[in-house]
Amino acid sequence: MNSSLRLLVAAGVACVGSLALVCGALGQEKPVAILNATLITPEGTGVKTLENAALIVQHGKIVSIGDARTIRLSSDVTTIDAAGKVLMPGLVDTHSHVGGAAGADSSATIQPDVRILDSINPLDSGYNRARSGGLTTLNVMPGSGHLSSGQTIYLKLRKASRIEGMYFYPDAATAPTTMPWPPGGLKMANGTNSIGEPPFSGTRGKSAAMVRERFIKAQEYQAKWAKYNDAVAKGEKADAPERDLGLDAIVECLTGKRIVHHHTHRADDIMTVMRLQKEFGFRVVLHHTSEAWRVADELAAIAKEDERFLGCSIILVDSPGGKLEAANLRMDTGTILEKAGVPTCIHTDDWINDSRFFLRSGALAVRFGMSRDAAIRALTIEGAKMLDLADRVGSLEAGKDADFVILSGDPFSVYTKVEQTWIDGTKVFDRANAEDLLFATGGFGAGRDQEPYLCCAPNGGFSFGGKVWGN
């Protein structure tokens, strides 16, 4: 047995205090208690650390957090002794391409009707890699070769054979009415990635013009449906407007139900996005933002004035190369954004950064000046906020989903390993399991069942084994 985690069963102890709920009142599923770990979790605007912590979970939810030295548990509680370990929330990745997902095709540069969920393979081995890195929530997106390549989807990394088993909300009864179904955003992009031959835009100015034109059409479409619905409500006879699935998705952005996740790098491209955001009022997260450091004060002012700007989702790439528009990427962008007051999270853009090493991105941010608390938050609660999911994930609190990670040591140590990953109170990765260990340590190709989707490689794909892969 892995010496890092010893499974024990507490026996013959009475149930007291808040743990009375755990002792049978919630049903037949046995509660689980993670004991004696150092618990690290976002709280308020900072991060809280509890030594000798006890985390009690049941029915997929966190029931209680307390002091393992003083709690008393009944005999039906399965306990895990995590002494010497670190317990933190499951990691939230706001920008991933795991699952072999491909979105829009070459027929148009704006295709908001495309749903990435229709091309995701839930059995893709990439999800096993992500679990081994402590990730529990992903925003899976189509690529950035279009002005809009389609709708993203927010996933829980449950083990499932159908994509429906990974929806963040597994059934309509639990889905809040303020979110699209299934939950997800709209991927958009500007800059060089989306420039090309017709029907794609040929310049940055034309890119903005094409986006503006489509959003105006969506406003007109929205007005037609509002007029029709008003007539129906009054009992008047009216013909329903013709449905347009792409405009439906943009209208959800106009009403705030769907967040725009916008790929953008250069400072001028960043500000173009914010001009469009101001004009049409959509909610937006800026992704990558290689030159956000150049306009940090401007972004901070917008964030202070307009809550529809949710912040920046940045990536830390510690190797040279890549696209020309990212030539001025700085490793201290997170530091500059934090000091300016811009909400900031971190993403993998997997395969750009491997999901197994997501914690390392936070460590790099700290190495280049970001505060430890901000880096912890950037991997957890800040990403959850940018997906409208902070009421469910991103921190360890009673009532939230039981998504957590058990680490061998400090989250930002190069020696630390993810030992276990839990989602909805179920263990989905265990380093002590040989099959799971393969995905954690096997390197590129371990368990590979299909080639990764790389949107930005030459010719829209890459060559491997004599075949060109990608879209």
C-alpha cells in the first residue's frame, strides 16, 4: 500500500456537533473524512491555511471542515490519514483543448453555432493526464483560427463513457436558469490566428468589422424574437422568426448568459476586444494576453467600472518560440496584473502546457513576482469565477462540490506529486494505482488513443507517422 495515504476505519466513537449530519442523516452513502492534512483554500480575498485539518464529504458535497485533533467520528465514517500531506481544491483550467476536440471548419470565419461538445471524446487519454495533474474542472474550447470557432463547454473530469456524464451540471433539474445548457461560453479570437484568405478576414480592421456586423445582426434577431414573444404574451397572432443557431448563441452573449472567452495577444488586439465589449455589453474573459502588461492600468480601470469584464486568463510558457504576436510575452504578466488590480487566473492551453504540470505554472508565476496567495487563487477560485462556477468549485467550503486534491507536499515545490484527485467525493486518480501512475509519469504517448488537436501548427495540423493531424 502507498505509505503516503493509510486507509483506516474509525470505530466505536460517538458522533457530536456538526458531524451529526454525517452519521446517517444524509442517506446510505458512507461519509469520508480526510484527516491530519495541511488544508490550503481560497477564502475571501486571500488564502487560508489550516494545519491538522479534517475535511468531511458525503453525497458529492463538502459537509464540514474542522480540526482533526478535536473531532469525533462515528463508526460508519471511512477515514484517510493524510498526515504530512497538503489538501487543496481541485484545480480549474479555464482554457483547454483536451479530448481531441475540433470546432469550426473552413466554410466561414464566424461559426457560433458549432458546439465543441459534439466533437469531444470523453474516453480520450488526455483526461487521465489532466486528472493526474489535479485538474477537476475544464473549459474545453475549439481553436483560435477563426473569429469565432464555436461554443465551449465546462466539464467535470468524472470518468464517463459519454460526454453527458461530464457536463458540469449532470441534469437539467440542477442547472441554474441563468446559464446556457449545457454550461459553456463562446470562443472568439483576433490577431494573426484568424487572418487568412476569404471567407476569413485579411486584416485586423476587417476582423473587427466582421464581428461587429454579426453582433448587430444578433441584436436585430433578438429584437424580432422579443417582439414575437411580446405578441404571444398578449394573445396576439404572430409568426415566429426563423431560427438561427449561430445568432442564438450570440444573443446568449448579449444577455450575459454565455461568456465570451476571447483569444488575444497584442496590446492593440486586447483593446479592440474591450471596445467591442463596451459597444455590445457582452461578458468577456481575455485569454493569453501576452502584452497585457502594457495595458494593465487600462484593464484595471475597466474591471473596476464594468463587472462584465471578468479578467485575464494567462499562460506561462517558459520556452522561446511560438507565434510572432506573442514575441513580447513576459513571465511577470501575472505580477503586473495583480499589482494593477486585474482579476487573473492561469490556464494550460493543453497541449501547449501539459495538464500534468499545471501546478508548475503557479510556481513560475510566484518565481516571477506574483504573490503566493494570488497564484493559489489563479489555479482555483479565480478560474471558477471566470466560468460562473465559483458557487460550486474553486475553494473548500461546506456545501460546495467535493472536488479536491491530495498532494505530497507544498503545491509549488518541484518535488511535490499529486497523489490523489477527487471529484464529487469520488476518487478519480490515485498515484498508488499502476494504471493511473502511467498517465502521470509515462510522458508523451503514454496511453495515447488519438493525436492531440493543435489548431495553430503549420497547415492547421502537424505531421506524425506520415499523416497530417489536426483540422
